[in-house]
Amino acid sequence: MPSSRAHSRLAPALAAIALVLSTPALAQQTGGIHVKVHVPDSVAHVVDRERPARARFAIVSRDGQAALLLMDTTIIAQMTDTGLSRMNSREVTDTIKGEMDRLFARMALGALQPLFDHGVAYHLRDLADARYADRRLQLLRANGEEVFRDTEIGHGPLMESFSPEDAKEFAKRAREARSRLR
């Protein structure tokens, strides 16, 4: 059963992300911003963004909007500086038809900026395996569930957004880091 403390940290993040996803469909399609996070709150928590230079290893999505960082005890999924800059640029909302839709999209993005300046962390101690299969990086829990499987940042599923070489190296290093914790 998830702790109420973990739930209280992740619930506002998921609610805010749901708000962005409820932005008019036209804004989502033409604006180029898409973020969807679904991670059970019992295994993940919201953290401040980390500098990739502090990570043991980090990979960046092919579109440059998302990063996966391997820290000492966690794996963090977060937007990159490029992704945050793109989200804050007027070009994201300039293509939205309708003044009210454009205004709403700008207000929502402005209000949610502090949220997106965070990451979602998963504890390595809960990682059973890491591998590259089916054209995606797979971080597996003991029950077989994939961590970050339904997470989207940028233009599609996060775990499919990395090059095969980067994903394979990340999986290898995540397994090594996990074995050092035992």
C-alpha cells in the first residue's frame, strides 16, 4: 500500500500533468508540447531536476526534450533544458488557432512551469532488471511491470525515444548500479 507521504508528493504532479493534457486538442497537436506521466506512486517520487553532469550516466531522447539520469540510488526521468526552453517559447502556442485557446494554453504552461522543472525518480533498490528489447529501454520491477513505460515527454513514449546504443548502455549501467546496492 503506498504511503500517504509518497502519495501526497506525487498526486499534485499527476493532477497538474492531467491539466496540461486537458488543454484543447488543437493546442496539443500544433503546440508541440506533450507530457504524460504514469508511474505508481508507491515506487516513484517527484524530485528537483538534477544536472546531468551529476549523474553516473545520462541519456537524452532523440528529440532532445527528455533525459534519463542514473544517479547513485535512483533513476530520474526529466525534461532537459532544451525541452523546458521549448515549452517556454512563444512558438509553442503561436500556432494555436483561436485567441482564447492560445491564451488558455499560455496561462496553463506558465502556471505549470515550476512543476516541469522537476523529475520523477525511481529507486534502484526496486529495480529487478534493465534491458533493451522490443525497440525500447525496459526498466523492470520484480512483478514484471515496466517503470516509465507509459511516460511520454516530447513526441512519444519516453522509453522508446532513446537511440538503441544509448538505451543498451543505460540498461547495462543500471544493472551494475543495482548490483552494487545489494
